Amino acid sequence: MDHRANKRVLIIDDSAVYRRLMVGHLQEWGFEVSVANSGEEGWQILEQPNSPNLVLLDWIMPGMDGIELCRKLRQRTTFSSYVYTILVTSKENRTDLLRAMEAGVDDYLVKPFEDQELKARLLVGQKVVALQRELMEARESMRHASIYDGVTGLLNRREIVEFVRRELVRSEREQKPLTVILADIDLFKMINEQLGEVAGDEILREVGRRLRSRLRAYDGVGRYGGEEYLMVLPGCDLTSALIRADQVRSFVAAKPVETSAKPRNVTVSMGVAVADGKTQIDFQELLNQADAGLYKAKRNGRNRVEQVEQSMAKLSARAGQ
């Protein structure tokens, strides 16, 4: 968002006298001013990216009047931040005031007006716009935190699981394969003990970045928990999945990860599971299969990719219960 927006004011008035008067005052007070002499011209300015968040508009204008423009403004949902409107008009009875407020006008200033009264209304508008922006940024921050992992910036566990579930449904509907890869950083507990948790987080973040960089734009990757990552590759069959997984594994291990403590060579073990799109399989079965492959990779020496048949994965899952 443009934080200078609440210093920019749009004046919409068909009176050249009042336009000059307001422009002079606003520029003296340090505002950046845009001017429109009709409702239609003002609306065109407001539709542009990073348009002003403060609007002084006349009520009576040819074509689109101030009330119609304000009503149109409030009905639109695509503005990135709130637009504070001050209706400047010669109308002053309570019925007119009520009509204006019902249309979504924020404030009301009767012509002729004192310059300090206009300045006071604008200062209130600035505060409202700033508060609205803070609320929107807080909401966006909360939304981001609910989707992404705070350490790696990847999808969090809930979101990557939902990603798999959605892709499983699509896989069955289109009868196309779906691959999941469960990856785990080898000896991560030792890394944390030797380098500390700060360096451990740096390694988690960099490994996540390396995993993401070797996947396609429509693939998914998230932090499944601890030092585990879950990758989702739609349309990828077993042969392709094993090749892709090994390429990603090699890339992670190719060079040391720089940390605030010291560089550290890092490897990952991976388990691969594939839904063929024709045989029904639920998320937990698919994950159990990938987990069995990961366990096999650890058992066989780490820093490798393994796959276990679905029937064997079911036996392993039952044995672990």
C-alpha cells in the first residue's frame, strides 16, 4: 500500500471558484491535490491504481452528482484501501444530511466554509484513512499467518494437507497421477545441538527455498512439521516422481547452507508415493506410503529417495499402531 495516499486529496467540483479556493488552501497545508470538474472525471481518477484516499466532492454537478458518485464508490469492492469522502455543498437541512450519510458520505461541509474548518475535517479524514489501513494490514498479516509457516515461508501443515486433498479429488476426477514426496532433513537434531536453534531455523528456511525452487509453479510444498516437508506434484507418475525427487535431493545437498554460526552441509531423505488417479486412495493412505518410503530411506543410509508399494506401506502403518 502507498502510505502517502492520505496526503493526497481529490477535489471534484464543477465550480472553478471553489476549485481554486480549495486547491490553494490544500497546497498551503502540504497536501498533494488532484482536480476533477465532474463526477464522471472524478470516478475515472478514483478507478486508477493508488488513487487519493481523501475526496472533497460537490453535491450538485451535471451528469453524475456527488451522492451518486459516493454511492457507486461504496458499492465497489475492488478498492485496496478506504476512500474517505467529505461532501462540500450549499445544502444544509437535516434531510439532505441524512441522504448524504445514507449514500456513504463520511463528512459534510456547508458552503461557504471557514478554511480552518476544512483543514480540521481533512485531518480527521487522514486519521480515519490511516486507521483503516492499519486494520487492513493487520487483517492481511493474520491471513498470511494462517496460511504460511512462520519460519520457512512455505505453506503450513494445514494448508499443504488441504492442497493434497484438493489434488487427490482432481486426480480421481481427471484420472491423472498425483505424487506426494515426504522429505526430512537428515540428523537435524544434531544440527540444532551443534549450531543452535537460530542456525537451525536458517537451515529450515534455506532447505525450504531449495525445495521450492526445483518445483513447478503449480506444484505445492509446505512444512509438514518439525524438519519435515511435504511436496505435491500433480500429473506426475512414479517414474517421473523418482527422477524429480532425486534431482531435488541432489540440489539440496549440492552446496553447504550458510548460517549465522557456520556453513553446514545438509542432506534430506525422501519417501515417494503416487496415486494413479484410477485406484481410490485417501490422503492418509497416500501419506502412510510416503512415510514408509521415508523410513526406508533413513534406514538405508539417508540422503536418498525411496518408494514402498502400497500394500507394504499398509503393513508398516499397522505395525506402527
